Amino acid sequence: MFTGLVEGIGTVISTEPDGPGIVLSISPQSGMDDLESVEIGDSISINGCCLTVIQNDGESLWFQAGSETLSKTNLGEFEVGTSVNLERSLRPTDRMGGHFVQGHIDGTGIIEAIETEGEWVNMWFRVPQQLTGQMVEKGSVAVDGISLTLVNVESERFSIALIPHTLEVTTLGRRRVGDRVNIETDIVGKYMEKMLTGAVK
């Protein structure tokens, strides 16, 4: 479980095929400097996707991502030098500043528009209607692992307003129109949809 409050940004050092999946090596560049505290088996959110640490060489963390993960996320697009958002899993004593983020990506979206208002940015995302059906205006959504408040929700797109701090400490400040991002809707919305519709996937 995560909060969606990004701890830092990391850089992809290597990505290698591993059967139907890949092995990733990521070096934290800011906010997660204490790698000695990261143990094998720990869960780390990478662009919102929960992955397990399989190796820690003191400079980089190593992860495996399977075919299911690659089909639902943007991890398969990673290249050497790609910047990613990082967050360690939530501890019982941590403050809950964002919202409950599972690290289970529901799908991806495409950045459709970036509108600048001074130092602020309004960003629009095009997503499948299945995902917007689990969103409400002023509710929560995780985009590349970042807990954000929904401003507008339409049939197949939604918008968020980004403050300068978020743009500075996450990868969203480096994103461009056409980029693909990971989307996780609020778990509360999923349960409500299930109760109201009785839908079984």
C-alpha cells in the first residue's frame, strides 16, 4: 500500500529481457538516498506500479516485471535514462497525506493537453471510459504513482491541476503531450461500481 506522495525520482540504469518480462535496474537520484535501509523483498512503487526489490547493490535497485505488468503499464517503454517516480510502501506509523494507492495499475492514459497558467499547469488525460466510470470530480486518482485531485471528469478524459511543487518533485513536470502514463483509480470507486452494477470482470 502506498500514499501517492512521491519520495523521489530515479533513473533507469538498465532494462534487460527476462523470459516474458524484463529486469530493471533503477538508481534513485533524489529523495531516496538511504539505500541501505531497502531490503530484498521490499515493495517499491515505480511510476505507481508496485514491484519487489530483488537486488540492492548499494547504488541501484533491481526489479522484475512480468508480461501482465508490461501489458497494463508504461514500464515496457522504459529506456536507459528514463526518469521514474519512486515511493516506498506505507508503514503503519506514516502520515496519510495522499490517498490509499495499491500500486496495481488499472490501465494507461495519454496526455492530451498541457495548459499553463503562470506557474501552475492543467493537464488533460485521454483514458478508456471504463476508468472514468470509477472517477468523480474532486476525487482522487494516481497518475504515474502520484496522488492527485480530479478537476474535470468527462466520458473518456479527465483533468488535474498541478502546483509548482508537484511539477518540480515528480516526473509530470517533464512530461509532454502524447506521453503515456500509468493510471490507478481510487479503490473506493471500484468497490462502489461493483456494488452498484454487480459487474464481474
